[in-house]
Amino acid sequence: MEDHKEKYKHQTDSVEKIKEKRGQEVVSLRKEKREKIVSSKRFRFGLERESGDDHGFTVEMVKELCGKLSQSGPERLSALKGIRQACAEGTSYIDAVFSVENSLQSVVGLLTGNDADLQLEAAWCLTNISAGTSEHALAVAKMAAPYLITYLGSSNNALQDQCAWALGNIAGDSAECRNLLHAQGIVAPIVNLLKSPVPAVVQSAAFAISNIARESPAVTRELVDAGILGILPQYMNLGKGNRDTLTEIAWTLTYLSTTGEHVPAMIENGLLTSTVDLLVKLANEGDKSYPIVTPLLRCLGNVCSGPDEYTEQALENPRLLHTLGVYLDSTVKYVVKETLWVLSNIVGEPTVAESVANGPIVEKVVAKMDAGFDVRQEALYVLNNLACHGEEACSCLLRHKVLQGFTPTLKTHDADVLNLALGFIEMMLRMCPDSVDVFDTCGGQARLEGLEYHDNPTIAGKAHELLQAYFLTDNNQANVG
């Protein structure tokens, strides 16, 4: 049977182009996550910050501390502690570190020394320095990353944790930093760290992996070769203390599922089943769980964009469709958008399309036609993919007053949305004769007449063809006859 996901959704663009667009959107979505990391995860604060201890650092104080790094005795440890505290307070203090000649080299030197306390403070310093600007992160990547990677294999759990966190910051900064880390051999040791019995170490490793895997099929392939798919299932749970780790794991799954190359192995390791089960459970928690829900939905949508058998396996959980309906009611835009992404793919399967078209979900999808541009576009994909299933599906959509929601969409200036809308209208008018009068009554013909003069010749041509086929008097009379 011809794949319905190919039939309409990709009529304007090729499958590859659509996937490329979705990949670009991952970057935008991931950027929001990165901003949250900047304020809550990238810098590592100590207990003194939690107690409200205000050190009142100045740039000159930081420079003075940097000058003490070459001294011996307890002065160095105290200086390191002060530097890492200051660097967590803002980039101006990191700039101050860089303004003192050889300061970064001194920190790296202490990292590679034999004093465990100095090593840990130095790694913490590098963590906070790499949380600064791209220039700061790149400098740490070039000078310190090989040592940080080496110490992932340390017997000191605290040092492992801190080095993984620093590497996560570096990887989260830019593609250039990620490429450097990849070339320096980060993948195997960071994956191995997921086996640690120490939860904090696992969380920092998961953070680093979720950043290093971004936008890199070569890295995801190496992650799979390193055995990550066999390790991840143990963290696919809502156990106490596991949620931050689960959030990072969920983002990693989105990257592993993006190209489709690793999806069969993901399913074989139970990751599709656990993704669906988690989404069903989290639906009872409301919007507070959106940091986990968002990447899980993206992963599910990626998987279900493949063969229908993947969708069938996902729907082995009988609560999935109801759960997606719950997520459509979310007040978090990205949750709604990713839910529509899932739906646009699973309705390619005929039995799913029938259930959606005849159930409460379709009304919620239609309601999203009044939402912002990106959500409305996702809703259009869902409705187009439903209409692909033929006359019965189109008649059902007509009963749900879908055409009335489409008419305002024809006022948009976005060519992609207009192409989607015109394609849907053509299917409705062709497969469901009653839709002609409905569309005309809600001002559809007038909208089409306006689009005949659109500066995009493809859109103008489609509008003209629809008018010729369904709304000119002679044609209407011919249809009646």
C-alpha cells in the first residue's frame, strides 16, 4: 500500500527536504533548552551561593587571584576556589582571567597535577569558564579538553562528574567545539560513564552526551557503536532523582532518531515502548513536566515518520491517542507543536486516521488553526494527511467544520502554509462535493480570487485551477449535469 505520509505531506517538498527542515527546527528548539542551561546548569555554583554568601568580586580581585595560581601551598587552592566562584557570576570575570597572561594554562596545569583537591577545583574552574562566551569555551576546548576526557576514566567520582560537566558545557557551545571534542575521542569514554553507580556522574555524562550528539550523524553513529542503546533503557523511568538525567536522555533520543538510521535498533532495545509509556504517565502531571515531554514527543514523531509498522508498535499502548489529546490542551507551545508533529505522522496509518478523524482529537487539531503560525502549520500537516485517506475521511472532516477554519489561513503571506492550505482545499472539494457550497459560504471563493494575483506563480496557478474547476458557473452547471 502506498505510504500516505508520502502522498500529501511531502507533495510540496521531498521527504529529504522535510526531514532537513525538521532537523533545522531541532536547533531552534534546542536553543531554548540551552538558554535554560545557561541560567541553571552550565555554571556550577557551590554551597556558598546557596547560603547567599556574597563575595563582592571585582575584576581587579579576580586578576589578583590569578596571580596566586603560581604560588605554592594553600594559597593556590584558595585562589582557584575564588576564581571558579567569580567565573560563575558573569563573563566579565572570565574575561579578567583571560586578561592575565598564562592564567588558563595555570588552571590546566593544576588539573593535570597530583593534588586531588587542586584537580577538582581546576576542573570546576574550567566548567564555569566554558560556560562563558564561545571564545572562552573554544579556548578551554583547545587547551583542556583532552585532559578532561582522560579524567572521565578517573577513579575519583567527583572529578569524573566535574570533567563531564565541563565537557557538556563545551559541547553545548558550538559545532566547532563539538567537532573538536569528537576528534579528541570523547564518545567512548563519555558513554562508558553512563554505567557509573553514582547518579551525579551519570547525570553529567548524560548532559554531555545530549550536547555532543547535536546535529552530527557521525557522532550518533559512534554513540550507537559504543553501545549506548543498550545502556539508555535503565534510565527511562520517573524514579526519584532521575528526572534531570531523563531529560538529557530524551534529548539524546531525538538526535538518535532524526535520520531513521538507528530507529530499528532503538525499537529492538525497547526505547519506543518506554518512550510511549513515559508520555502516558507524564500526561497526568500537567505542564510542569514539559522539559521531559517535549523531547519525548519529538522522538516519537521522528520514529513514526518511518514505516507504518513503527506507528503500529507505538499504538500497542492503548492510551497513546488519548494521551496525545491531553497534550494538545497544553499551555506550552512546544508541547502542542510536537504533539501535532506526532499526529501528522501516525495518521498516515489508515486505522489511526480513522480513529483520529472520528474521535475528539480532530476537533482539537482544528482549534489549533487559530494558533500561532508554527502551530497552525503543524495542524495543517495533520489535516492534510487525514484528507489523503479519501472521501470518507474528507466527509468526516467536513462534519467537523474544518473548511471554516481554513478560510482565514488563505490570508497568510507564507507560501508554504498557502500551498498546504490550497492542497487540502483541493482534496476536500474533489472528494466531498458538499464541501463546495460550505467553502463558498464561508468566503472561500473570494479568497481564491484574491490569490489569483499572488506573486508566487505556483500559488496563483493553484488558486486559478480551483476557481475554474469548482466555482465558475459553467463548470458548476456541468458538474450538476
